[in-house]
Amino acid sequence: MDVASGDERGTTERVLTLLGLLQQRQVWTGPELAERLGVTPRTVRRDVERLRTLGYPVHASQGVGGGYQLGPGQDLPPLLLDDEEAIATVVSLLAGAGGAVAGAGDAALRALTKLDRVLPTRLRHEVRALSGSVESFGGGRTPVDPEVLMTLARACRDEVEAGFDYPSGSEVRRRRVEPYRLVASDRRWYLLAYDLDRDDWRSFRVDRMTDVSARTWRFRPRAAPDAATYVQEGVTSRVYPHQARFLVHASADTVRAQIPASAAVVRRRGSELCEVLSGAASLDFVLMHVLLLGHDFEVLDPLELGRRCRTLAERLLSAGATISPVPDVEEL
């Protein structure tokens, strides 16, 4: 049994080494691979078949310039990375997690949490050192500490409590939360979490957090709201003293292209209608922005905004009536 186990381990290690070689260079000949692996060409052919059964599309071609080549497949198989490649990948993902490309931040952070499971301890300090040299320009999200993002992402993944200091009015208070999801808007990163001291769901701006830590106490996940919707509604309306809903006579795609996701929630209401939910310190401010979209619209609520529309309409008509009409060219 021990000998068989040893043989099996040797075969597995050799096949993984073969996969690493195929990922390094476009084409290898059979004799080249046999020499690198210290086996016969026949063993190389067997190992190539083992890779194929695992889903790796290894192509073989004859003649001058021919050999074994790892091609693209329908599914994405695991990649083998050496230390330098792993470090470069993690640092690039850390930069992408805070980048300006729409949608890239979420995907980069998901990939980071997967790599975090398998990244050797010996590489972690190098990743931290190199991530400090990564910067971006040209807009994008408010910068956040990559280590904070990773700490929160791990806490979400492992379902463990987290703590951080967070401003509340003129004070900074310690918050204890059960983290659920990290959400990236077009401007900032947010954490949706269950606030243990307030016994309710809350969203927090990651760039405002300090002294972030994850605890070892695990929790049982609660029934949670949709993370992206909850955070967006909070950012665009709940944080303001006044909220308003409009029915806009244009498609949701058209209006979303006109309004940043951090400014309003746009819900589809058929092919040529959509509902816009937004908030501000003044209802006039919300009304002005919807008016400037250039589409017909109706006020759904609040009722006082409907009355405000009529008042402003009368004022605008009155202002326009005092202007003398421009004479026709013929009259000149």
C-alpha cells in the first residue's frame, strides 16, 4: 500500500509538472518534455492523456514545428502558478478591485478571495509590500486600503463577525457587525452587514472605516435583502431627508445611461417606461434633475412634490409671458 501510494503521488506530481510546462511555452516536443520530466516519451503520452481526461485540451501535431500544445477549452480549468506569477496576479487583482472599469472591481475581489484560500503564507508579506506600490489615476472609486477589502471579503466568505471604527455624526464609534456582502458602486465600496448593536441591516462606506478586524466568532447567516439593491437605495434615497419617485416615459436603459448609479435607482416598467427613485436635501433639487433628463414624466410620490410641480409650472409660464416675441426675419 505504501509503495502504491508513493507511485500515485509521483504520478500526480509529474502530471502537474507537465501541466506547468505546457502553460509556460506554446509548443513542446515529446523528447523535450521527456527530458524535462526524466521519463520516457511513452510516459509523456500517458500523462498527456491523463490531462485530457481532466479537461485540459492538449493538442498534438506531427512534423517540423510540431509537438504538444495546450489549447483553450470550453471550460476554464485550474491554472498552475509559480510564486512570481501568484504575486503578480494578486497585486494586479488588488489594483483592479479599486479600478475605474465598471464591473471589474467585483470580479477582481471574488478572484482575490479564491486565491486567498490557497496563497502560501510565505507569499503574503510580499503581496502586502507590493500592493502598496499600486496606484491609479483618471477617476474611479474612492481609494480604499486593499488589506481592508481583503479582511472584509474574508469575513463575508467565512461568516465571522467583524469590527471597525466608523463616524456617526461628530463621533467615531466601534461597530460590531455580521458582514454579508461587499458592494461596489461607480464611486465607492460599501459593506452590507447586520449591525449587532442596532439589531438591523446597515450599509457602510469602506473608505470611512478604520481599525478593521475580523473575529473568530462565527455566526449563522440571516435572511438578507438583495445587497446591491439595498445599498443603492440607501445611497440614492434613504440617507436624504426627502425621497421622490417618478414614472419616466423612456426606457430604463436610456435613463440609466443618463443617471449615475450612485444618484438614483432606475427600475424597468415595460419597454418604454421606467421608475426613478432618488433623494436629496431639497425636493426641488430632485425635480430639477428629472426635468433635465428631457423626457416626459409623472410624479408618483410624495403628494407635495406634485403640488410643487404645479407651482413651479405656473411660475415658469409667468416668467415666459413677460418676454417679447422674437420678430420674424421678414419683419426685419
